[in-house]
Amino acid sequence: MKIDDSILRTQSETCQRRLRKYYRFRWAKFYGGIATADCVGCYLRCLFCWSWDVVTQAARCGTLYGPEQVAAELLKIVRLNHGSQMRISGNEPTLNRAHLIEVLGHIPSQYHFILETNGILLGLDRTYCRELAEFTNLHARVSLKGCCPEEFSRLTGMEAAGFRLQIKALENLLAEGVSCHAALMSFAGQHAISSLTRR
């Protein structure tokens, strides 16, 4: 499937201007404890997705929230749990750029924000990474879907070119000075993983 077509369809199902759909807000044990807003909408169809029901029924799931509402929910949860970290998870947080940037703008700098993303939109447009670089409390975790273009396509159901956009996202983030790391989702052997690591 073409990534561009999937992105546009998913945006139309889950985003309205600066609003974005979410299906829950919660405290999670990951990263030692983190306030989490679970968004609706992803343009990939990863075989190992843990929120498959939401991804495949995005038009029927969730409620639209403004950036201020999302930030307020995250702040309420993090303070209630005496935490210091927050994130948007569940589906793809970068899908609505204006919304995400506004959410980040409402988060006080003493809280650490982890951006869990497949990176494709960040690979398509370096200026997105430049905007993210303004938030010194942000760290991006780019989830690579496979070790090579062919595995990316097998795992996500999308055109193989998407893999290069994930690598480009890491390059763009580093070039703009955004704290980041790659996380690998793969069923490939050690040789393929070593090759990706060297790259």
C-alpha cells in the first residue's frame, strides 16, 4: 500500500485542524512510570501491533481533544502519581503536527516527554524535527519496523520506501539536535541486525 494514501486517509479519520482523537489517558509502568495519552490513528498496519483494534477501526474509535485538554490530562496523571515523564502512545503521535506541537507547548519543561514514533513523517520533512528541537525536554524513540526495506514492507503492509524514511527521520532528528534513539522491531537474524546497527 502507498504510504501517502494511507497517511491522508488516517488523518481524515482521526484529525480535525488542531484536534486529535484519543481513546484513553492512563498511568503506565514503562520507563519507570509515565503518564500516557493513547491517541487514535496510524497509517501502518504492523503485524505485531498491540492496539490493532483501534488502528483498524480509527473512524469509529476515540474522542476529539484539543491540545490544551490533552496536556491538562497528562499533567493531572503525572502529578497524581508523583511522576516526571509523559508520552503520547497507542497509535502514531506525529500524525497531526499542529496538535502535537501545541501539546508540547503546554508541557512545563521540568517534565520529560517521550515521543514514540515510527518516524515516517519526520523523515518526510526535516522542518518537523526543527520544530521539535525547540522542546529541550523531548526525547524521540523511533521504532524501526524491520532491518531492511523488504522486511519493513512485510511487517507493515506498506511500500518498502517507508523504511528509508524511518532512517531519514533519525538523520533529521540528529541534524536538528533532538535527543533520540532507535528501537528495533524485527524477526530478522543477527546478520541483518548487525548490518542495520552499522548503518
